[in-house]
Amino acid sequence: MKKLLILSVFMGLIQSVSAQSIKELKYADGTQELNGLVTSNAGKNLPGVLILPAWMGIDDEAKTAALQLEKEGYIAFVADIYGKGNIPTDFGSAGKIATQFKTDYKLYQKRISLALEQLKAAGAQSSKIAVIGYCFGGSGALETARAGFDVAGVVCIHGGLSKAADRPNGPIKTKILVENPAEDKGVKRKDFDSLVKEMNDAKADWQIITYANCGHTFTNPASKEYNEVMAKRAWNHTLLFLAELLK
């Protein structure tokens, strides 16, 4: 009984420390309240990483990434793209709201811009900022590059690669890493090829890494498609890319 009590207290302390490592940060887009998350090293004048979450909104994968990035010496900020009152409850509602932002890409870019401002206000060095995104957030990482925001690089992790056919290819100045699962049914070959053409037209500094035997959400431990070996490789590739740009 005593051992169980000690274990319970120990686990409580661990959870308490973890809870203190990341905190909510409220901001807004006009009248729309936004609730992001920032790591506990905010204010320390460090390189910064903006995390764009998947289509269900801020989830455990985004939070875990933030805490891991904090350990690597980055201030991490998890963006709230949808805003208070707009959190999806299932895949159907997530698909609907994510599609709205993909269609209204200017609004998506604006929400990303607001999150970048919060990251800088949290102490991130303005010349050393990168963006990573998962799934819907991976699409957002590419939108960051397309918008020409002043960031060193972006990482698209199993994100959607397409954009509307009537959108012309524009200049891209930021460096791009795309981590693409080989068996992602949501990525058509024409979308893959169009992205390569877009980046080549822009003479961008880009790379695509394709991970074998992986479905769409291969990096998320909560997913049935999780591939531990490939997820670790992808994370190491992300850290290598960030270190090259920000350290």
C-alpha cells in the first residue's frame, strides 16, 4: 500500500511538471478568441518553432512536439487556427472546417501570421523561426511558404500537398521539407508532381522524404497507421532540418 502511495505521488509530480511545461496563451483574430499553447521557456530569447496542429485542432501530438522542441532549446508555440467554439467533435466536422480554411487560404494564412506574432512576442528570435505542421497543419506549413512569411523554413508532415488549380505558382523564399508517407491515400500523384513543379518554378530550396510502408497519420501514436520506426526517422529529420536553419 505504501509503495502504491509513493508511486501515485511520484506520478502526480511528473504530471504536474509536465502541465507546467506548456501553458495556454490567449490571443484573437478580431472578435474570434484564439487559445494557443506556449512552452515554459517563453521570454528567453531563443529560436522559435510554430506548430500547426492536425485537423482535429490542438491534440496530444502537437503538445508532445512542443515539449520535445523545448528540450531541444526552442520556444514552441502551438497555434489555434479554428478558434474558441469551433473545435471539431468528429472527423466529419473536422473535414468540414479544415476544408473551409483550405478554400479560404487567405484566412488560413492570416491565422498563421497571428500565431507567428505570438511566437515572437513570447521571446522567439525573429530571424530564427521555423514552422512545422501535421496533416491539415502540414498544408498550413506550405501556405506559410506560399505567403512569403519571414521564416527560415517549414516542415510539412503528412500534409495535403495540393492547392487550387487557379492559383498561380509564386515566389518561395523559405526552405521546405516535406515528410510524405508513401501510402497516403489523400495525396494524389498529380498533387505530388504539381508541388514539385511549384517549388522548381520558384527555384526554392526544397526536399521531399518519402517513408515506406506508411499510411497518412504515421507519426501519431494514437493512430492505427502509426509506424514507430518511420515516425522516429521523420522526427530526427525534422530536428536535423531545424538545427541547420536555427542553430
